[in-house]
Amino acid sequence: MHHKSTTNKGCFNGLPINTGNGRFFCFHIILQRLYDSMWWMTGKHCRVLAIRFDLHFPVDYKSKGENVEIQHFFKIMRDNARNLSKRKGAKIDLHYVWVKEQKSSKHPHYHCIVFVNGSVVRDYRRFLGKVIKVWGRVLDRDAKNYVWPCDRNQKGMAVENGVILERPPRKASVCTLIDSTISFNSAIDHLFYRASYLAKTNQKQDASPDSHRFGASQLR
């Protein structure tokens, strides 16, 4: 798959994506990483929690460039996740996809989605509290105003974050299995449609060409 190939169709691999009824384009390669990460996690865990957030820089911040900060951020997040899993004996299994965008601002910003073991992490707000602390460590300042929780739309209306993907139980009545499967497929469709926003081509062309415009954890 070529890293510049795009689509403005309304679905990708059978799942709905947000292309504004064909008016906007999304990068295939980013859609594929989102798709792979989502199915990898639901294949490993019966309950997965997906969380969206955006990371911004202060105007006066002197960036190191080449995505040093976002890479440092996710290294700390995954290290902390491993430490926590050792204390509780449960595996958080954090995976992520991030994209970099920049329009007219001095600094780029990052759109992120993480997938975690939903049997261990159940509260997305508490998780975002840790995101604020870790991004603050990276910026060396209070980061409360530089982390956007993605639970409001542009009009200020509440939108869902912390989407739960719960696999249908293996042992269940026919009716329960049917209802669980419908609910699971609906949640998959809803999440992938929202996550596809990360794949949009708009504002990615203006991000510095000397560094990667997106990144993702290795699926292993």
C-alpha cells in the first residue's frame, strides 16, 4: 500500500469512515493501521476500551522536532502501563495510533487514539488524567490546557469518548448471542467511523515533511 494513496469512499474494509459523503479524503495507510490495531486488540481481549485525545504545544514551547515529544510521551505511557500491570497482576496492553497535523500554527498538534484492556481500564476520564500528567512531564509544565479530551464537538455539544468494544460471549443463549453480536458490530462501526478522522488528508500536507506524519505501536 502506497503511503500517499487515499480514498473518499464511505467505507474501508467493510467499515464506515467519515469522508463527508465523498467530499474529503483519507489516507489508506492510516485507516489500515487503525483497522489492524482495533481488531488485534479485540482478538486478544474480550473487552477493549478505546480512548481519543489530542495533544497540543504551548505557543512559547521550543519543540525538538521530528516527533521527539510524541514518541517520548508514548514511551512513558507504555512504561507506566507495564509497571502498573506488574503491581496488579493484569495486563493493560496499551496500543496506539497518532497522527500529526499543522495548518497555520507555529507548532503541529497530534490526534491520538489508544486501545487498552477494558477489563483493567474502565474509566476513560481517569486515563486522561494520566495523559495530562505524562504530557506535562514531556513539556515540563502543567499540561491541563494542552490535552483535549475529545468529548465535545466543535459546537460544544457532548460526544462519546471511551468506547467499549465487548466481544460476544462464547457460551450464551441464542438470543443473548444475537444481541451481543449486534451490539459489538454497532460499537465497531461507531468507533471506526470516529477513528477515521485521524486518517483525513486535511492539514497533514502542512506538517513538516522531514518527519513522519503518523505513528503506531507494534502489534505483538
